[in-house]
Amino acid sequence: MRSLIEGVGIALASLRAHKVRAALTILGVAIGVMVVMVIGALIAGFNKGLSDMLASLGPKTFFVGRFWGGAQHEDPDDPNPWRRRPPLTIEEAERLEQLPTIKFVVVNENGGGDIEFEGRRHSAVNINGRDADWPKVSGGDVFPGRSFSDLEDKANALVVVVNDKLAEQLFANRDPIGRRIKIAGLPYDVIGVYNPPTGLFGEGDQAEAFIPHGTLVKYVPYWQGWMHFFVAPEDSVPVERAIDDVTVALRTMRGLRPGQANNFDAVTQERYLEVINSMTALFRLLMVVLSSVGLMVGGIGVVAIMMISVTERTREIGVRKALGATRQTILWQFLVEAATLTLVGGIVGMIVGAGIAFLIGAISPLPAYVPLISVVLALVAAVLTGVLFGIYPASKAARLDPVEALRYE
């Protein structure tokens, strides 16, 4: 322990005595660690934000759609497999909701239209057509006011829930409940304000309106053929069993024979996360490559500065050996010095990298989260760089002949 503390002290003294030389040495390590911190924080923040977003849907809720981009399809040479797949229908949603293993099914379709209030028009607002259970899978809450009921959905009622962004644009500081707005030329009564959870990329900053699904289909231009479901199993039913029941029901309704591939996709949250993680693997590889280059540059600098240090302290090494210091003692001392240099660079890179990551998170919708494991790995990588690249100068110092070292001028 005493030799460890002594080595650290000598390294810090060398940093103070040769500031420019030491700064150039630790710069590469600092850059390498900074890259690890920034990219690692962005990846971790993305995964955490995605997990939080999926958690708002309910831990067992799964997606059923015409085609999901991450799914394997029957013809890998066809870039648009959805063209041969029939759209989902309301009848299929109603059939799935009758299954004993299914708690409820949320239907979703989207359109776009102009919204008017007191002579002011907001163009191309996203209009969501959903059934009455939609707040159960969307996260956030509807307040003030309420969402539309199942009866209002079936009656194609002209009622609307606006999100907080649209309420701010339309009504400013006025109470939105009971106001009448026009969507695609028809009057709708505002019955609630939806406050969404924090979006992964700032989706909550977009103005949106939510109306009964039947109302959307009847009165609003929408993108036909892209209906999808959010399906929630009963509390006591495993997700896998619910997906099997949904798959069997849809295959039966669509007349698919045994051996024919599904012409729809049913995707769990875990599968979605797996695909996203495989997509972020490229960024992890980029992180490793860039950080390795930075650490290698820093390591070369460590070799240079430690060789200079060995040369400058040749007589000191001779004296220590004459007083009984062993090769292992000299080797340990110089390895500790090298590791201390790179550790200082690692700490600098960690602080700068964490600052950049939090700055990105503060000024942009891109999430940034610095996990403890990234900090530990970055510092360990810095120390290992110092040890690996410090072996040669340390071994050279340990092999010096004490007599020749004492004669060195």
C-alpha cells in the first residue's frame, strides 16, 4: 500500500512539473473515455426511455398489426410485404375481445386534418381515432375533463380530447372543457385534456387530438389500411398464451391453412426491445472503435512520457537498487505511475463526457442517462491502458544495472 501511495504521489508530482507534456499524454485517454461516456449515456438513455414508454402501455400489453418492421416475413426479397396482407378490421378486434384470455383490445387509426377555433386554423394536426379503452395503454392521464365513453364511440359522437400542446395552442390560458372546435369542418365538443408521459423523442410536443374511432372513420380523412391493436391479456393469463389465442383466432377468421404463414404480426414488448437493442449494437461497436483509438493514442503517449521519466530518473533508480529495491518494486512503482496518468485522463474524460451527455439531454428531446456501469468501465479501461502501455518502460527501468545507473549523468 505504501508503494502504491508513493507511486501515485510521484505521478501527480510529474503532472504538476510537466503540465503540457502530461496534458498531451492524457488527452488521448480523455477523448477515449469521453466517447465511451457520451455514446454509452445516449444508448442507455434511449433504452431507459424506451422501457419507460413501453411500461406505460402495461407490462403485458402487446401489438397486433398488419405488418411490423422488425418482424421476419415470408418473402425476404419483397421489400413491401404489407402489400399482400389484408388490413385488420373492427370485426377482428371485436372477436379478439371476446376471447376469455383477453381483457380488452384498443383499436387505433390515424388521420390528419385542420382544426379551427374562433377563426384561427391549425393545419395538418394529427387526429387519432381510438376506442374508449385507449387511456389504459397510453400512459399519462386525462385532466381536466374526461375521455369519451364506449357509448360515445359506438354512437360516432362529435367529442374530442386534445393533448396539452394543442390545448395551449387553441385556448391559451382559458379552460378548454366545453369549448367547441371544428375538425375537418364539423363541430366537436372538447371533453378533456390529455397529458402524455414524457416521449422518447419529444413526441409530446406535437399537437394531437383524440376522437372516437367510429367518428374518425365516418367524418375524418385517414390513412386506410393501417389499423392496429393494442391487446391486453387478463391479469392471470401469461402473455404467450394470450398471443397464441389471438393468433389462432385471427388465422381462423382469415381462413389460413396449416403451414401458411401469418398475414399479420403479433409482437410482445420484449421482442420489440430485442430488435431495438440489435439496432443499437452498431452504435456500441462505434463506441468501442472510437474509444479504442483514443485509448491507443493515449497509451502511446504514456509510453513516451514514461520513457522520458525513466531516463530522467536513472540515477534515482540506481540509488534505490543499491539500497535494496528489487526489480518487482521498481516495476510496480512505474506501473502505478503509468496507471495514475491514464486514470487522471479517464476522470477528465468522464467529467467532460457526462457533462456533454447531460447537456444533450437538456437542450434536445434525445434522452441521456449515465449508468454507473459506464463510469466503472470507463475508469477501468483507462487504468488498464496505463498498465498495458506502461509495461515496457517499467520493465526497462526494472532491468537497469544499478552500477551503470549510478554513473548516469
